[in-house]
Amino acid sequence: MSEITIRKRPRTEAVVTQRKFFKKTARGKVIKVLRERYLRDDVACGIHSCGFCAHDTDILLPSSGSLEHASFANGHFVLPDTNIFLSQMDLMESPLFSPPIILLQTVLEEVRHRSLPLYNRLKALIKADDKKIWVFYNEYCSETAVIREEGESPNDRNDRGIRKATAWYKNHISLARPPIREQSRPPLPTVVLLTDDVANRQKGEREGLTCISVRKYVEGHKESSRLQDLLSAAGSDSIEPTQAVAARQALYPDYLPTATLLAGIKSGQVHQGHFNANQYNYLEGSVSVPAFEKPVLLIGREHMNRAVQGDIVAVEVFDEKDWKAPADEVVDQESTLKNDDAEDSEEEGEDDEALAEQKMLRKELAKQPSSSRQPTGRVVGIVKRNWRSYVCHIDSTSLTSTNPTSLSQQTVFATPVSRLLPRIRLRTRQAPALIGQKILVTIDRWERTSRYPEGHFVRALGKVQSKEAEQESLLLEFDVPYRPFGKAILDCLPPEGDNWVVPPKSAADPNWRDREDLRDLIICSIDPPGCQDIDDALHARRLPNGNIEAGVHIADVSHFVLPDTPMDHEAAARGTTVYLVDKRIDMLPALLGTNLCSLRPHVERLAFSVIWELSPQAEIVNVRFTKSVIASKSAFTYEEAQIRKDDQKLADELTESIRLLNDLARKLKAGRMAAGALNLASPEVKIQLDSSESSDPIDVEQKELRETNSLVEEFMLLANISVAGKIQETFPQTAVLRRHLPPPRANFEKLQDILKKRKGMTLDVSSSGALAASLDECIDPSEPAFNTLVRIMATRCMLSAEYFCAGSVGRDTFGHYGLASPIYTHFTSPIRRYADVLAHRQLAAAIGYTPLHASLHSKSHVERVLEVVNKRHRMAQMASRASVEFYVGLALKARSLKETVIEDAFVIRTFRNGLGVFVSRLGIEGLVTFKREIQFDADNYLITIPSTDGGDVSISVFDKVQVLIEVEQDKNTQRGRVVMFLSHPIDSRGM
């Protein structure tokens, strides 16, 4: 019998290898967590040609480090601390910054805990081909692991661990390269601890380490002049202040301490919500909070207190006697502050701009009607900043020198493309060269002594008005991921590539397992012209019992996109395909989206089918769900399908199938409308391009909606509703659903008042059915487009639909208000929407085709994924609209060179100094502003303009006018913008 020896670990060693911390559970209970760390002595250093370390990868740091820095002639490695990645990520990502980097495990974990978005950027940086980064697991190395000492803060413990790892590398390099007998020792590369923490640098220097701040390091770099612009102001300990910084007075109140803020939110004394800037008046903002029906109004810079669009803020609401009404005047930041100085615009109350703002506010408050007042308050703290990189232009009037060869640092204004954002002050040596360019700028900080936030230049995007720069800036502005798919993602695709086909039918083939063979069915697809990602097809046929079988067949994307793979993670991060006028940013690689998953005609494809038996009155008798193999018989455009349906000479199976589907769709729609579904409208236009090769727009026209559009829509809705019921029944806690909450009645108050006073019409918003009925009655016999306009305005009063996890909200909030359906999901577009992919996986598990992946059993995981998907969905919609607006502008510019552009428009808003108009043919809104004094009747939504011939002209909301449209170039930013003037009933040029 062999002898067994039991060895006990010394207690002193146990202290080093155990990590103890306390954790608070969801129910508020505090528990002690003890984790065992297994320390090793073979953690590799990652340096090429190291005789001590065994490396199992070819991706190593060069043995001499980098030789491109003036201060380290013998070569060096950079070892950044955590704050470098938290505040200087733009610098680290720059292709100009490429020294060999040692990334410690301590730093990686701390970044993950402090900022998940930055952690994701850091992970991408590690994998980047143009970077040399080695992750050193210092927490598992027996020579570098440290434990937290008594009385030591977690931050101090991490700093000590970083210094110890730096010292280890310094010693390790020295030991790995011993001197050779009778030869002078070769110079050793330096390990440089990069830190902006002064105390950490001082401790490191006392320990014999080479420590340097990021600004000092960059100053010695060969690309110093360009890299200095990338430095974040927040992380620069030696940055030169602007003039009179020491004497500056506070312009904004201090934020409340975090503990006080959280206590106030919990007690209800302080309210939390997203800050929304006013696009018409930069001195006004609002915050929607659950405690009030109307948003909390914030008037003036001081009360907005450095909040930026999208920030989650905490607001204090004033007493009701101090509530105000929103402004009724257009106040433009660029014109009001056009003479502001970037270097010396710090002293509130001592310059013309500050006085102009105060005068504007006093004038507005004096004119406000008491009837329209709403909760009013001020920002007392920031719960979460939403700062990111913004697309901007340099304001040429803010330059102190326009000499293109000058490398002197200037403080200039960057004007964001979005009107919702404040101007950003930045320091740059490239200012003259950046005039006329679109640039990317990141906000670093906004001190209470500064009227504007401070930021830093990230990179130039290209010349203003060039299509490439405009397209990239649009994607960046709306945070659309557009990087090419990486190797790990592409490796998830079938190795056969374009040659992949559905294999011959065989019981042994896994592709055919539990799939129905529907290849003989007369199936077709109906899509917009030029559609390549065909993800849905339909069929209908009469049954012997007099009923009708109808089927919706959706591309089986989940067969190719498996859970928890690189391709799945990328699809979840992208959330949706983004459609621009001349480009599509795919959620999935093109091999899937436009080929293997696209239900092309005369090609066998894998599908997920929903098949109903319907009565002749379109009532559901039963429904079944099945994985299938189909072969579409034809791919129609909406127009082609309409022509085929209407051609009485055709009586083939395919045509009869379309007619049968159309007949059912009409009855389904009638049933939805009777149940209270809304028939809303949005301004949709189609850009006509010069040719398929060119992206030059030549005209804009409204999209024509045919009966076949409704045919497809009705069956997609029916499929989504049927699938929603099935997955919610099977997975009541984690089903991926979509809801549309009823809008607060307060959202409609303005529209109701305008309709009552201007048209004598009543809008009943007591339910979706009542709203639908009253919208049908909003008809002006003399103006057919009036009803569509009212529907567009009603749509803007609605809340946005959103994805949600079934177990996260009450059952009574599942409903879809617009569709009048008690339950809904998205199932029919998995090629372009990630939520549909999740619904496919849940439906496959619900019918027993495959087990549900563990992640979709986790409510918290589903909530996190859907939070990202909801954000991506909103951003994609805004990017698509912005793309249309840009191309409408190009088309208008081309037209204005040949002729005077005059279009019909409806007045949708009145201001004290202008009108908001909607040009229906172009699908755009614009402002007509007046410099002269006009009469404004706020209660009746009416303005009166004095005419030169002595007669006054009155214009109110809903009036039809004609506008003259021009595209002019802003002298400061070189940005083209659409400008409108009234042409009829009065010419407003010169007014």
C-alpha cells in the first residue's frame, strides 16, 4: 500500500493566497466572501528572447522595447496605471502611440470595475493588430502578488501592487540579461511607470523606479505635437490653465455630495431622470421624472448646472408658486454667443454674452402665461454622465492665429453638430489646419468656474460636406458600431462560405433533424426594391374543410448564430442593422445577411415557420411553429406584387396565393382597428440617386404605400403576436417581448388645445380606440394632407416602444398601445434585429427543438442585453433619419443651383420670433425666423406680421404656407445648413 503524505500550508502563505471581502446581497444582507488564490512562479513576462520565461505565443513584446522616445535611448517598455486608461483612452488607441505596453491584471480588473465601456475598449485594444500589449497576471505571480494591509485603502493597495510589478520587471530584465565575461554589459531597456498620480510617482521614485506623467512622456515622443491634442484635460496634472484661472468666480453651484444625493432620491425630495436639452432654446432644458406628469423645466445655465444631453441627473423641484412656463422664443446659441472668447470667457456677469443671456431670460419670464406653467427646478447633482466623443467643427472666429504653419497651442471652441450640446473648449496645436474639417472631440470635465465644458481633440474625420466624412460622422454621432467584422467572428461562419447549401434530405443529417419539408409550398417574398437581406416569405392555400392555411417563413438565423460565440457577442453589441440612404451597416456578416440566411427565390433555405389555420373571416383556428426547409418561388417588390394581384388575366397558384393573403390581411387589419389599434403616420421620403454606382441625390419623393405593404405588415404582426404568446407561456420569467406603454395624457394637451382653438376639433385620448376614432374625424375637406399632419403630430406625443424581459415588469404593462395587442414581440427580422434572434432561440426551446441556452434562463442577463438593444434601436432610427436629412440637403443644394426652391409647408409651431414648419414632400422640418418685431398670440398659436403695404398678415398653426428653401454655408464652421424663408402669404426675406 502506497504511503500518503499530507502537507499543510504555512499560515503565512495562506494570508497571501486568500482574498477576503464583504458583499451586500440584493436583500441588503452583508456576507463575507473568502476566495482562494493559487500563486505561481511561472507567469511569463511576455518579452521576446527572455531566457527565464516559457512563452506559448508568438505575439511578444520586442526584446529592446521601443527606441522612439528621446528620454529612453536604450529602449523602454510602458507600464500604465489604471487612471491612464480611464482618462487617456483616446491617446492609448491612437495609431501614433505604439510603444510596447505591459498591462497588469490589477489595472485590467480595476478598469472593469470602474467603467464597463472603457473596459470593452481596452479589450479591443489588446487584440488590435497595430498595438503591442502584453497582459501580465501579477495577482497570480508569487513574486508580485500583494495583499491589502490593515488600514490601507483598496486604491493604495492597487498602487502598491502596480509599483511592485514594475520593480519585478526591472529586476527580471536585469537577471535575464547577465553581463558576459570580459565584455561590457549591454544597456538595458527601461520599464517606465506611466502615472498621473503625483503621490504614486513620488513613492515609485523613492523605490528606484522610473516614473513619468503622461504629458511629460508625450512631450518627448517624436509625434509630440499631434499626440498632445489627444491628452484629456482631466488627467493632466501639469496642464497650463487659461487666463485668470486662479481668480475665477464660480458660475455654477456645487453638486450635492453623493451620499446626500442618493438619500434625497430615496426619500423623494430629489428626483432622478435623463436631461433633455431644448433644440429651439439653448438656455432651457427638461427632465422627465415619474413623480410629475409634465417634465421638470430647467431655465438658465445655472439651473441646468453643467448637465449635458443624455446625462442622468438629480433635480430639486421648486415650490409650485415658483413654477414657470417653457419659453416661446427661438434662442440660438451660435448667434447669441458669436463674440464669446474661448480663452477669456470665464467671468459671468462681466461680458456682453452673459448679460445678453440674462436679458433674454428676464424677457422670457416676463412674457410667460400662467396657464401653461409646469414643474420647475434645478440640477443638484449628476448620477451618471453620458459623455462620449462628439462630432464638431472648429469655430474659426475663436482662433487667435490662423497661420497654417503655427504650432502654438490655442484655446478654441468646437461647435458640436448637434444643437442639443454646448460648445466645447479645447486646446490644440492644429487649430488652423482643422478649419473646414469635421473632427471628433471628447469632453473631459466641466468645472463650476467654467461656462463651457473642456475637452480634447481625438481625430479629424475629413472635409466638411464630403460624403465620406459626413457618413462617418453620422455613425459616430449616433454611436453606431461600424468596424469590420474580425477574424474570430468570421471564423464562426460555415467553412464552405458562399458554396454552403442545404444538404440532401436525410434522417441522419443534423440539418434536417425535426424539420418539415416545405419546399413544395408556393412561397414568395415581398420586399422594397433592391432588398438583399430577405428575412421573411409567405404562403396561403385553401384547405379541403373550407378554411385557409397561411404561413410566415422567417430565415433561421439562430441555426448559424449560436449562443455565446464571438459572432453572437458582436450581434448583441450591434443590436440592429442600420440603414442609411446609400449604405447599410450590417448586424451580421454579409455571407449570412445577404446569402445563406436570405430567402432568395429558387434556392433552398432553412427557415422557422409559423403556420395558421384561419377561417374565411381571418379568425385563428389553430397555429403551429416548426423549423423547416423552404424554396421560395419568387421575390417581388411591393409594386410587382401589387401589379400581379391586380392583373385579372393571371390566375396561377402564386397570384392566387397573393390574392388570398391580401384578402386575409384586409380582414386582419379591420379586426385590429376595431380593437383600437392606431393608424399613425411618420414623414417617410425616398431619395432618388443618380445611379446605382453614384451616391449623388437628384430628387426627393414621398414613399408610396400600396396594398401589398399592408399585406406583409399584417402577417408579420400576426406572427409576432403568436410567437409572443408561445414564448411567454413557456418562459414567463425571461421571454423577450416588446411593449408600447400608453402615453401620459399630458403629452397630448398641447395638440388637443391647438386642434380645439384652430380647427374646432376634439381629440379623445382616453384609450387607443378613442384616439383612433377621433383621429379619423380630423379631416379638412379643403386640405387632404391635414389628416396625415395631425397623425404625425399625434405620433410625436407617444412614448417609444421598447424591448423588455417578461419577468421584469408587471403583467398588466405587457400591452402594445399602438397595436392594441395584449402581448407582442419581434420575431420576423432576425437578420437585422438581435431581439428577434433571442425570440427564435426561445421559440425553438418552447417547441422542444433544442434546449434553451443557460443565458436565456437568466433574467438579469436578458435585461442587460435588452438595455443595449433598446439603445442601439433608438440610435439606428436617429441615424437613418439624419442620413435622409443630409441627402435631402444635398438634393436641395443641387436644385437651388438650377432654380429657386419653393415648397408647400404646414405651420406646426409658432414662436415669438418665428414659425416651425413641416415640408411634407421633403419630410423635413425647418425654422422661419424674424428679426423684426412681430405680434405673438401664444394662447391662440397665432402670429401677426406687419406688411409693407399696410395690411397685417396673420399665420397660425395648421396654416398652409409656401417656403423658400436655401442651403447656405456657415462662415465659421463651413457647415451647410438648410435655411427657410416665407414666400407666401408674405415674403419674409429681410424681415
